[in-house]
Amino acid sequence: MEVDSSCTLNYLSIVPFASVVIGRFVFPIVFVVGVIGNMLILLALKAAAVTTKTSYFLIAMAVADLCFFFCVLPNHMISFSALNKLHSFMVFYIQSKMPLTALANWFSVASIWLAIAVTFERLLAIRKPLHAKLFFKKWHLISLITFIYVASFVSISYIFFWLTPTEITVNRCNKTQTLLMLKPINETVHPTVHQYVSVSLKVAPHLTCTVPLILLVVLNSLLLYYLRQGRKMSQMVANVSPSRIIELRVTLIVVSIIGTFLICQTPSGVLYVWESMQMNASNNSRPDWFYTAVAVSNILVVCGKAINFAVYCVSSSNFRSKIKRLFTVSKFSKAHSLMYNLKNYTNTTMTQIDPESEMMLSTRRSKDSYTMTKYEVQKLNSTKASANNHVPIAKLDLAEK
């Protein structure tokens, strides 16, 4: 019996082809590279003997990027037809889509503002080193990072309520089917929440995208300008302090990271702002190319977070040495642990000898030592016998006593 395919609702039939290709072939590779890379970044930064001010922000960014990867994972898993046909997975996907989307946006926005914070910190460290030391204390950094995470969560909290899973009934092929779909929040049932979502849709894109991207462009341009000035000065002046050279190297790393971040984040930000403007317009319909552009820009954002490890390695020889040291220390720790266990086993075996055997062993060692001493004295006396007959006898008697 043949089944009419038109009677079967398939999610893949309503999404752009680009999204399916990206979800099946591109995202799995980017996901693995991104997760492993950000974990290595965290290990390398945490393994440093002294945690610098810049490291606090970079660690917070790596944590945000790592969480972001897992939040967007189900959204790309749906591209596989095997999972797409599972009813239980589809129910999980629809019910968790908006919470996971909100969390992904939370970590993405936090990463943007953390990038602004680390750029500003580097700019202040180059221009006003004393001010940077006074202002960026450890508790200042922790408080600022916490505030960025909290403020970012508040700015995207409307996404939790924007679309809600709703059951609808459709008639297809003379059959009634119940489907779970995402629909906008009902203004009649929840007027206050609907008003909050409407205002947030107008304001949030500018707070989370437009303003941060403009700030990043300005700050990164200034940072790049002062970095060039600092390098020119270091070439002209013979005696440049080592701390100044380190500051310039750290700044170069930050410029590379933020530059890559801007290139990968800007297309998605432009589409996000354009979509919010279309929602406010009378005709809010979107062209077909928009969904393809969104799919491409989203994977570009994911790629930007995945290649951070490569940017670190290319721009910092110190980071490369830390990564090598991590693997070297791991091998050394295993060898040291084996030697330590072997040493403990030997010591334990020796200490388990009973007291009588230990006393016999001690007596035997003393006897051997006495015999060797007597033999050495006799040998020494025999070599000197021709010179003096009384001295060796006295020494021999002394040894025998």
C-alpha cells in the first residue's frame, strides 16, 4: 500500500535548503571544533601562573561561547531526517525552541558586551596604565562580568514569552491531525506581557546589536591606532620596558579576536535590525532570500566563535607555548604518578619486614662493615710494614679492639 507523501507533514519541506545543508554538513564540524577549541582556551588561560585582567574577560567570553554552542545544537539537529520524523523529538524541539533561543541570544549578547569590556580595558591599559591598575581590581572585574551577564539576560528575557507552543488541529487527506506550533503571545489573554514583548522587539535589537557593534568598531579602531603608535615608538626607542612590550602583545591578541568577532557578527546584526524594522512596518512579510540569509549569517556567527582558538594560536606565541605545556604536563604527570606509586609500593614492602628479620639484617650489615674495615686496615698495615714494624701492630690492635 502506497502512502501519499502530501498527507505527511514534514518540517524540512518548509525550511530553506541552505538551512538543511548547513545543519547536516557544516554545523557538526564547526560544533566539534568550537567546543574543543574553547575548552582548550579555558584550560590555557586557567593554567597561567598569574591571571591578568584581560584573562578574566577572555575566560568569561570563552564560557559564553561554549554555552552558546550547546544552546544552538537542537536547532541544527532538526535538519537530520531521522530525528525530524521522531514525534518525541519534534515535541521536545517545539517546546524547547524559544527557551534555547533565548539562552543562545543571552550568551551571544553577553559575549558582545564582554568584547566591549576587554577592548576598553586594553585601550585604558595603553593610554592610562595607572588608571587601569587602580580601576580594574579583581573584585571590579568580577562585578563587571556579573553585571554584563545579568543585564544581557534582562535584555533578551522577552524571547521566553514571544512565541508559545500551541496545539492546532488541521484536516489533511480526510484525517484530523493535531500539531504543535509556535504562535505569538495572545494580546487578549496576556495584555501586559504582550505589551512588554512589543516594546522589547523595538528596543532590544538596538541595545543588543546596533549600539554594541558601533562601540566595538570605534574602540577597536582606536585600539588598532594606538597599537601602531606603540609599535612605532618601540622601534624608535632603544630601551623599551618589558611590561610595555607585553601590553602591546596582549593588545594585538585582543585586536585580532575582536576584529574576527566583528566580521562574523555584523551580517547577523544587520539582518536582526532589519527584521525588527520590518515588524514595526505595516507590511511585515519577509522575502524568501531573507531566511537563507539568516541561515548563512547564523552559521557565520557560530564559525566566529569556533575559530577563536585559531586566532589565539596565530596571534600569540605565548598561548601556543601554553597549549604545548598543557599536553607536556599531562604526559609528565602520568609518568610522575607511575614513579610515585612504584616508590610507595617499594617503601611499603620494606616497612612490612618483621622486627626479627630487620634486626638480623642490621646485624649482618654491621658485621660486613666490621670485616671490611678490618681487611682494609690489614691491607694498609701490610703496605707500611717495611717502614715501621711497630705502627702497623698498634693500628691492628686498635682495629681489633
